[in-house]
Amino acid sequence: QVRLVESGGGLVQPGGSLRLSCVVSGYTFTSLTMAWFRQAPGKERESVATILAGRGVATSYADSVNGRFTISRDNAKSTVYLQMNNLKPEDTAVYYCKAVSPYRRQDYWGQGTQVTVSA
């Protein structure tokens, strides 16, 4: 059974920082391309960051978070991270971890973690 468990969400003030974690079990972690998505109320779920399988040397970001967020992975811990700096109220959303198996054969999702940016 493949499981993705996010953690690290919470309430922060504008300009603050959070680091989200996603621990993966039930699959060879290094084979998985990982991504972070978010969904705000009334909006479509959107991709915010992606890191490729393997050593994760290739990453990509949504324009809205580029320069503020950093995705990384620790293959020894089967964990992907999202470091979020200079948070803005518009970053408020439920953040989901996603794993994509080789050749896009299967997708796996975590349960989500709430991030709220408010004064």
C-alpha cells in the first residue's frame, strides 16, 4: 500500500516561513517524481513545485511561488520537502503531496496539510 503523509502546515504571519514534509512508504522512493499541489477554497488545484525522480537535480515552480519556495528530496528518508519563505496571504491553501510513478503509470496523493497565512 502506497502512502503519502504530509506534515508541517499551520498558521503563519505574512512574511513568515514554513517547511512542509511528505513521507512516502510502499514504493521505491527514488523512482518517483514528486510534486506539491495546493488548493484554495473555490479554486482549482494547482501545481506549485515539482522535483524529478532520482537525485532530484531538476526542479520546476509555478510563477506565483518562484523565488520564494524550494522543493527538495531526501532519498534516504523517503521524504520530499517544500520550504516556503516570504509567505503571502494568497498562499493560503491545503497543500498536497503527489507522487508519479515511472512512465506516468500511477499517481498517488497525500491527505493534505493546511497552510494559513494571516496577520
